[in-house]
Amino acid sequence: GAVVSQHPSWVICKSGTSVKIECRSLDFQATTMFWYRQFPKQSLMLMATSNEGSKATYEQGVEKDKFLINHASLTLSTLTVTSAHPEDSSFYICSARTGGGSSYEQYFGPGTRLTVT
Amino acid sequence: AQTVTQSQPEMSVQEAETVTLSCTYDTSESDYYLFWYKQPPSRQMILVIRQEAYKQQNATENRFSVNFQKAAKSFSLKISDSQLGDAAMYFCSRADSGNTPLVFGKGTRLSVIA
């Protein structure tokens, strides 16, 4: 149980275009989803927290107009990188947390490698 | 800022030996959870072990165990009988009470030598 999927796993796009990454909780309802960014050989950097049906909360320094997050249902959150530039190339990881109980565990998706040319 | 610190960027261990990865953290909360995650070359984050702060007993999962020292805010991971498949990045993380996200340390890259 507690499986999180991401699609696509790898995407290449041209500079100036937008790309959407989907994050789905397959066998549980995720009231909260998190989006992380990871550069090579570095740790996960939290970008934003999204709760179903409400606006995402962005971390300081993350451009909300560039990284659009939508959490429209209890099983789906999307991250859209708008007007992508080569410096946006990175590994993006989503995670999900159930709303019930006392568990603070986050279940992670397999990640999406974004390359902007 | 409330942080998680991993002071060992890289560690190595001989196969079948034991290795301990260090982690310290800072929090003003009394209720929180601590986790060790493994990230192999596939980059999929895998939960290794978790520890509830209110529990005094150290968590164990097969070959993996922790030494949780709450007063010292220390949470080290011990891997016994190391296997080649244990080679990965290991991240220590903390989640405070409520719906706060995990805070990660910078990670420790573990190499296992055959």
C-alpha cells in the first residue's frame, strides 16, 4: 500500500515552454502533498505544500507564478513549470501524506527528471 | 531555522560489517517523528526506519536500528551486516506535530566494499 506515482518520469522541453508533472496517490487519499526539488548530489529542497482544495503554500524563494501547483482532488496534484529555462532543469519529487491518524510519514513518488534545452 | 544535520558526507563499510550514520536535529517541539530514508541510484526515496519522539525505546527494523538520544537531539542509524544493496544516499529527516513537511539533512553517501 501507500504507492505514489509520478508522470512523466523524464521530460525534455525547450526553453520558454511549459511542462506539467502529475503526482498521484494510487491506493490512499492524500490530503496533503509536497513538492521537492533535488539537484545532483544534493538533498531534497521543499518547494511547496499543497492541501486538497486550497492554494499551495510556497517556500521562501520559490516563484509561485513559475511553479504552479494544483491539488484538485485527494489523489492528484500537479506541478506546472511555466516558461521553463535551463536553470529549471532538475529532479522533481512529490510526496503525499494521509490525513488521518498520527503518522507523519510521507510517501514518495519516483521523481521526474526535467531537462530544459 | 529548525534544522537536521548530517555531519558525514560520505561513509564506507566493508560488506558484512557494521556502520553508524550520524544525525542531529534542532526542534522546539515536544512531539515529533524522526525518519531515515534511503535513496539508491534509482532516486526513489525508501523509508528505512522511523522513531516517534515520545517513545524511549529505539526503533529496529531487521538489520537497521537507531540510537535515539532525545535530550541530545541525536538520531543515529546503525546498519548491521552491511550488504552491497545498502549502498545509497541516506537522509535523516524530522517531521514536527501537525501537518508540517519533512525537513531533511544533507545526506550521507554510503559505499559498501565487497
